[in-house]
Amino acid sequence: MNPDLRSISLRRGRAEDYDRVMRSLVGQVVIVTGASAGIGEATVRRLARGGARLVIAARRGERLEALARELDPSGQRILALATDIANDATAALVQEAVARFAGLTRW
């Protein structure tokens, strides 16, 4: 299992930095690409626990949908979009984020 940000921060003796960063995520709108597995999925999980609103993107749409339902059963905080950003789909991601959450905070 991959360590989350809290365990990394605590090992480095920066618990106060971790708490500050996590508090700053509440309500932020973040796009995460490559979100269906690996580091992208771990990032989505951490951001969701921190209270961020997310637009998650990857080629594997079925995995994205399952992850979104797992982390946000209400469907209010996470928008899953199957896309391949190699095909210049980034503008569409930003448009979807703005349309759904009325803005974009982080990419």
C-alpha cells in the first residue's frame, strides 16, 4: 500500500504543514489526469479525503466511474470523464470543470 501524504509529512516532522495543506483543499476544484490507477488514483483518494471537488480523467472510463462512486456516492463532488489528454482534450476538461463547479482551482 502506498503511503499517503499524512504519513510522509509526519515522517519528515511537518504535521502542521500537512494540516494546513489539507484545510486549504476544502472546496477547491482540482483536475487530476491519469486518475484510474497508480499515483493518479492515490492523488484522487487523498484530495477527496481533504474535501476537494474533483474532475478525474483517464482513458479507462469504467474504472473512473467506479472510483467516483466509491469516493462520492452522491455524485456531487467528483466528475469522472473518460478522455485521452494526448488527443488535445485538455480544453474540454477545463470547460467541464467550469460548467460543473463554476470554476477551476488547481490542475
